[in-house]
Amino acid sequence: MYKTSGQLKREAKDSLKGRWSDAVKLNLVPSLLQIASAVFFTLMVAGIVLFISVFTDSNDVSIGNSSHESAIFSGALGDDIDDMWDKDYNDYEDNYTYSPASVTANVASSYGVTPIITFVLSFLTIGISFTFLDVIRKREQQSMEMKDAFRLFNGVDFIPVLLINILTYMFQFLWSLCFVIPGIVKLYSYSQSNFIYKDLSTHKDTRTMGATSFITESRQLMDGHKGRLFWLDISFLGWKILSLFTFNIANIWLNPYINTTKAAFYNDLAKDRYLMLEVEEEEEEWTNF
């Protein structure tokens, strides 16, 4: 019998009882990155809206003035002056580089850092989730330190986890091409790959295993349980929306809660399956995803 979403949340809160300050410190770096991203995005959107409104107003005034002056010149000096004015104004517009489109393009180019931030956040979150899984299992015996967020940035786990997540993203993308729903389904199918890698790496040389082995194990483990994890995510939706109104500041406390609950979900689902049993290594087949 598996635990309900409410029971998993209570387990997460019980494991963090009296240790919330440590949990916040563990999640501090990704939380600050999320806050900075929210503030930056808000300022950029506000700047674009402000610039477009100012540019549009000034453009309307310029067009109005040009029309009025053109009428005067046309009446006094004829069509030649009017043609000269139109030519000069068109040249001005052609040479005017500050347009909403150009500003939008510049803003879009500034978001070249987004993949980097996403990459760093992903690896920090995975490392933090590994620590919370240990907290779920060992409770007070497991320490929570800020350095644990960087546990994947080493010479052992970095490459395997990187390959797992690259392949996971690739498979999700390919399934999404069929329609959005299959991509979402596969998102939940592959969601436990990192946890499985963590458990297997405690007693097995995972370097001998292909990255797809962990994805396959996750797909099999989540068979019949994708809906449970989906509803668990839905139960946090209200908190996530509320966090947006605080520029993600609420994530300082929300992230530990969510990450610990997700770790509790995996622990409830897998039990000791990957801590005790050997996983049969199969030939990597790219058609089974």
C-alpha cells in the first residue's frame, strides 16, 4: 500500500521538523537564482512595455506634426516641398534603430544566459534532492549543509547525471513532437531516473551502465504511478502561484518542502529496491522509450 499525497507531505514536514533553517540554507543558492530571475524578467518586461508606449506616443506626435506641416508647405509651395518632406521623414524612419522589434530582439539575445541558469539550477536541485532523500531515510543522522547542493559537481557523478538528463530531455522532446500529452506522460515516466542512479551508485559501479538503463528503470518503476506524482505536483500548484506574487521569495521555504516531498515519494515507491537488488544490464535499445 502506497502513501497518499497528504501522508507524503506530512512525512516531509516531520523529517524537516526543527531543521527548517538547515533546509533553507541547503536550498539557498537555487532559491536566490530563482528570485534574481523573477526580478530580472519583471524589470525587462516592464522596460519593454514602457519603451513601446513611449515610442508609440512619440511616433504618433511626429506623424501628426508632419501631416500638419506638410499641408502648410503643400499649400504654400506645392507638391515638391511635400515630396521632400516625405523623403526626409522616411529616411529618418529608416535610420531610426530604436524600435520595439529591435529592443525585443536585444532582450531575447540577453536571454542567452537562460540555458546556463537552467542547467545550474537543474544540477543543484538534483544534488539537493539526493540530500533530502538521505534525510527522509536517516532523519537527524543526515546533515544538511549548503555544500551538499554542489555534490554532483565532482569527477564521479557529474558526467553520468549529465548524460541521463540530456537523454531524458531528448526523449521527452521527441515524444512531444507527437503531441503535448505524450511528452508530459514521458516526463513523469522518466522522473525517477536520477534517484535510481543515486541508489545504484551506492553499491555498484554505475560507470559500466548506460544512461538509458536508469531511464528504463524509471519508466518501469513509474508504471501505474504517474498519476500519483501528477496529483502530488498539482497539490503544490497553489503555493507555486503564490510564490510568483512574491518574486519567488516564498521559494526559500517552498523549495525544501517540495523537494523533500518528492524524495519521500521516491522512497515510498522504490523502497530498498535499488539499494539491495542488482539491476540487470541490457543492451541499450533506443526504441523502447
